[in-house]
Amino acid sequence: MDNYLSRRELLRMGVLSFGALAFHPLQSIFPPEGRDDPIGIGRVTISKIGVYKEPSLDSEKQEERFRDELISLLEELISPYGPPLNPKWYRVEGGFIHSAYVQRVEKATLNEPLLYVTRAGRLGEITVPYTQSLLVKDNVWEPIYRLYFQSVHWITGVLIGPDRRPWYKLTDELLKIHYHVPAAHVRPIAKEELSPISPEVPPEKKSIEVSLLDQTMTAYEDGKVVRHAKVSTGLPDLVQNSGLSTVTPRGDFKIDPKVPSKHMGDGRMTSEINAYELPGVPWVSFFVHDIGVAFHGTYWHDNFGARMSHGCVNMRCEDAKWLYRWSAPAANSHDWTIKGMGTRVKVY
């Protein structure tokens, strides 16, 4: 039984208070500050990125930074050298890095563990730059996926982990397997955070438009703009391994279904950090379900305004969460999947 930890057990371990979470102090995983105070911390989201002498991709490359490395960001700037769709750069020790594959993680935090989780599960958000999940096999804890800041997962149990601290059991919605992470690294999402937005507006008065030219999403209530955001739609002229085009289809659609946490990628069980596996993609609102095209939060790039996806509409996580809550069909905090013909979507 792994749905419950007794208060006596936690007291015996000395981990009931938030102060005891210092066993994983965040300061120890952040890079040391340089001469300047950093404006933030960035995580490298791909295998490697370049550090350039000037904020230009044509500039001399000074060095490289590698996947999941954490970098002190000293200054954010808009470069006159582009690239034109995303000219945002960061000054770092030793030069400049482009923002496309840097996730801001300076708001990372630790969390007090839950004592109890219902069998129905509860949504949780990763709040550290990344955490290594472990799979228990024949009483041996083996590494599987790294789970990243802002990804969302189903917590379905709480147990004592290999460090004798509280860990959560997470259930993968695609593979139906269970893996585990330190409870301190996951923030349980309160029911109130997922309450519907503008429920008084009739569903037929809500609509969404996606401009492939401008790379934007615009949400309307009775013809009035209520949300406008930069997005990243499908890459042109590419074909996936499945044979499907990566171009986001044009046309008129409706949202159906919605999934708060989705494992995207190849669906393999692996600990290879560069594998195409994206467990815990947050706030997924499908609108061409038969080929898997959806709005969703994106934690693996910050290149919105440029085409980046395999057909989906990549969004900042906060924009995708808003859309998930605002659009029909309405979702409850305990729903793993929400079905029903929902809000109108026009892609042009």
C-alpha cells in the first residue's frame, strides 16, 4: 500500500516540517554567481548550445554548454543581429547565448510532501530544474526519465524512497507504468487552480484563431479578444517517422479531448536524456485528435514566434494552462481525459 504515509512515520524520519527539505537545497544545484548578480538561471534544453563572442549566430563561438547544464544569466537583450523571429539573447560568463533552447528556472522551489494521495490521483507540477525519476524493478531502483520544470504528472501514491525520504509514485498516462521522484520536487496542484475561466460565457461565444503567418494564438469571447500569445506551430516540409507531415493543418476544428498531462514522443522506456520522450507535457487541448495535433505547454524551448513543432501548437506553459481552463469542454481537477465537442478553432 503506497497511498498513505503516517504522521508518526514522517516524524520519525524528521521530514514533516518544510525546513527539513534542506536535504536537497536548491542552492547546491544552481551555478555560482559571477561578478555580476544574475537576472536568472537558465537550463540548456538540447544536447548543446553555443556561447558566442557577440549576440549573433555569425559571431565566433567561444565554447559550448550541454544539455541540462544550469547557467547564470547576467543580462537579457534584444540583438540587432537577430535572428529576426526571436532576437532575444542572454549575456553569460564568457559571452552570449541565444534564448531558443534555454528554459528559465530561477523560480525553482521545494515543496512539503503530502501524507496521502487518493487512488484517483492528483496532478503535480515539477518545481525544480529537473529531477531524476526512478523505476522500481525487483526491489531495485533504476533510473528512467528526467522530469523537467513546469512538466505536469499524475501523483498516484506516496512512499519511502531510496533516501528514506517521502517520494511520490507517478503514473504515466501513456505507458501505464509507475515511476518515482522525491516529493519535495513536485508541487501538488490545488483544485482552485484549474477552475474554469469565464464559465458564464456560452460555449458558442468562445473561439480560437491560430495564424500560421504570424505564429500567434488569439482567443475571443463574442468577438472580443481575451488572450493573445506567440506560439510555435509545425515545421514546414518535414515528415515524421510515422509518415505524418509536421505542418499544422489549416481549417476549422473543435477542441476534443483535453488532457492535463500527456506523454509525447516515441513512447519508449529509457533513461537516455536525448531520446525523443516528453513525459508530462502539460495542458494539452487536442483539436485534430486523429493525428495528434493539439495546443500544449512547452518546456523544451523558448523560441515562440518561430515554427518548431511536429504539427502541434507549442505554447508557453502559462498560456496553455489558461487555454485549457478557458476552453470547452470544461475540465475538473481529477479528470485524466475530458471528452466532448469543444471550443471552435480556426487555423489559417
